[in-house]
Amino acid sequence: MWILTAIVLLAAGALMLSKYNAVRTFYFEETKDMVANPYQGAYFQWSAGDAEGLGDVVRRHPDYRVVLLTYDLDDERELDVIPEDKLNKLSRALDKAEELKLSVIFRAAYDFAGEYEDPAFEIMLAHIRQIGEVLNEHKSCLAGVQAGMIGAFGEWTQSRYMDEKRYRMEVVEEWEKTLDRAIPISVRRQKFIREAKERGLDTERLGVYNDGLFSSESDLGTYREDYGREDDLIWSAENIKVPFNGGEMPFVSGFSQIGNVVKEARQLSLSYLNQEYNYEVWELWGGQKYRGMPGDAYIKMYLGCRPWVKTLKTDRHYERKETIQIEADVRNSGFAMLSPAYHVYFVLKCGEKTVKVEAGGGMEDKEKGTFRAAADNPFAGEEGEKEGIAVGIQISRESEEEIKEPYCLRLANEKIVYENGINFLICPKR
């Protein structure tokens, strides 16, 4: 009899221990609302020479959050060194953008008026080095850098430096050597990423800026020579590794229909579009429906990445544990991938105190991934059970010491709390 009693007690103890150590799963839904995030969306264009004017634009358009900041080097075409006051203007414009919580797409060129003349090539490379130093000091607000420099408007046309492959590749190489590794770079055509790969450059950080989007069979010469439109789009879906791709739509064409735009946006990992050019294209999209939404609203909602958490798993009685196991099933419904440059942190909050740990794992593909970590819990026991411990996720391109709240990602989830750059999924005291 005592043996049977012992077995029953052991079984009961094992059941209690199993229950104590059990995993609890929290389930979440994607919101149907627009979620504004840094480094992506519809943009406006502005000159770096007018820093104060940025504030006027944002006051008139408080929904604007991405700017293509242009840097005109026409007056410096023959100068080995960009004057200090010209560099200071760029720095002030970037400071102002950050103050306004804008994300910056940057492009420098020697002409923004259609009157281009080539500078000496060594001057061009020297200017990239100087500009890169300034950009690195403001990397938090930078969505990325368009390679620019060559040709009218930095469009890589109308220049002798486009006659030989080595010149354009040296421009890309100089940007890669100069810019912080976290800052992505884009080139004018997919062809140039292929050339960069042949040269041995870091194509993992290269995207495309296409200023002929959806405008003709070749997108005004973007798709030509060895690869047609369909081939280049298929290649893009398989080979572009950064969510820094976009441009503008000069004309309405047969390729501007909303169904085709959504399809190609996913293939291109599209993250930004000019919202002020061309209005006719935006009006066309606004008059069409896609999945029950006006087409223009759908495009803006899904530009870039749109991460959300489907499930969060943790210990059932995590408030009592000194180490908490956390696992998040992350989904992404945006046109672009979640940048591999992002750090994902799990955050514990008790009262006004927080601790965080960087998660391991990652995205398996553009649409789903798993992140997990073992988080030290300094609130274990009475404090945690009394106050409650909130569990959240913070996603930032910066390391923990450099995180700036305006440049953290919001999750596209229903019924979560976003606070100081952190997405709180479990909020026991709310």
C-alpha cells in the first residue's frame, strides 16, 4: 500500500513540477491599421542647403516622415575638398531631420538642374569620403544612401564615367568603404548589383533606386540589354537582400495598374516612393481597389517591412523564475524584408525598471521567422508577482547603447502597447 501511495505522490509531484515548468503561449493578431515606421514610406524631396525649410514642410504636412535629401555639388566640381561651411550645411540638415523624427534617403550629385558636367574622377571619390564622414555621424536617421554622384541628378546617365564599368564600380566601392556597415546603399539598376558581385563588392547591402517605376516596358531604360523586365524582377526577388529600394513614377502606363504594382513591389522589396511625383499615378491608385482598400492606401500601408508577432511563448509562471525563456514567432506582411541589420531585443519591465536581452534566431525568409532568448529576471519572486512583469520587444538598427526611440520599429499588432520604442505584448498591470 505504501508503495502505491508513494507512486501517487511522486506522480502528483511530477504533475505539479510539469505544470510549474510549462510553457505559456500568447496569441496575437495583425492590425488592419496603418503603422508608421522609420526608413520607409512615401517621401518628399528637399535640398540639404535649406535645413530650416524642413520644419516648414513638416508643419504643413505632419504625416510626412521620409525625406530624399539632395546635396548639390555643382559649385564644388573643381574643388579637391568640399568647403567646411558646405559640409556644415549637410550636418545641420541631418540634425534638423533627426529633430523632426524624419528618416533620410540621401543623394549627392553635381547637377540637379539638367546641366551636368563631369568632375575629375579623383575629386568625386574624395568628395564621397568627406560626405561619408558626415553621414556616419548621423547614421541613426539614415534610411540609406543612393550612390548618385555620376550624371545629371545622380542618375548614372550622360557621363563619360558610364562608358567604363570600373568607374561606377569604384563609386560603389568608395561608398562601401566609407559608410558605416549599417547604412545600406542603392544603385540605379539591378545590372549594377550584378557588376558589383563580379567585382567582389558587398552586395548584401545593395538595393536599387528606380526613378522610372511602372512607367514603360523598360521603366525608362532600367530594364534593358541582357535582362528584360520579368527576368530582372525575378532576379530581384531572389537576390536583393536589403529593404532599401524605391524611387518615383514619372508616367502612367499599363504597368501602373494596382494589381501589377503590388506584385512588382513585393518582387522589388519596395520600401519608399515619391509622394509628390507623379500625382496622376497616386490618383490612379486611389481610384482602384486592392483587397477592399483604396490602392494608394494599400501601397502606403505595405511599403517596407511590416513585422508583427503571431505568438509569444514564455514560462507559465515567469514572474517566479530567475531566468525566463522567451520565444516569438514573427511574421512580416510588408513588401520588403525585415532588414538583417536590425537587432531584436526582449524587454522585461517591472514598475519603472527595465532589463533587456538581445534575441537569437532570425527570419527564415521575408515572411516569417523565430526569435528566442533566455532573459535574466532581476524581478523574480515577490517583486515580480506583486508589481507584474511586462514583456516586450524592441527592434532597432542600432546597438543597445545607441538606440533612439524614433528609429525603432512598431509592430503591426492589435492590442499591444508601444512605449519608448518598445512593443509591450504582455502587460499584466494594464
